[in-house]
Amino acid sequence: MSKRIGGSRRKSRHKFRKNVRDHGKISIKNYIQKFSIGDKVYLKAEPAVQKAIYHVRFHGKAGVILNKRGRCYEVLIKDFNSEKKLILHPVHMEKR
């Protein structure tokens, strides 16, 4: 058997890519945005910030804010039949 090579961002070149017009400095408004418990959010990765980013399979999913943990938030995601809790930085989320 061959060994799988690569990390968690493997095969994500096109999913985590920015549009050409969006290159440059990131928006501070998105970096420090606030959410309250129970808010519904979409997961939309900001590739310029690798801190507290999610796995590729969760890209584009919707979730619910459960709790705040430091600067990040705990988000509940439904993944097929199971529910998963992700810890995400607010720059990777947008309000629904």
C-alpha cells in the first residue's frame, strides 16, 4: 500500500483560493466581527489567515454559534448524520 502524503490542506488549491480582485490586505471589519450565541453563519475561508481555519470538507457549510473561546468561536456543523463542533476564527465566517 502506498502512504498518503500531505496535510489537512491537501487538494484544496481551488477551494481556498481568493478571487483576483480580492487580493491584498484583509478587511479588519471581517477580522474582528462579533457573533452572539445562536447566530447562524456560513463557513467561508480567508486564505490569508491560517489561524483557526477548518478542514476543506466543511467549506461552504452553514452552522450555529455555540460558544466563544478566546478570540474564536465554537460552531456546530451537521456533517451527514453526525454533528461536529469546530473552533473557528471569525475571519472565516460570515453571517447568514
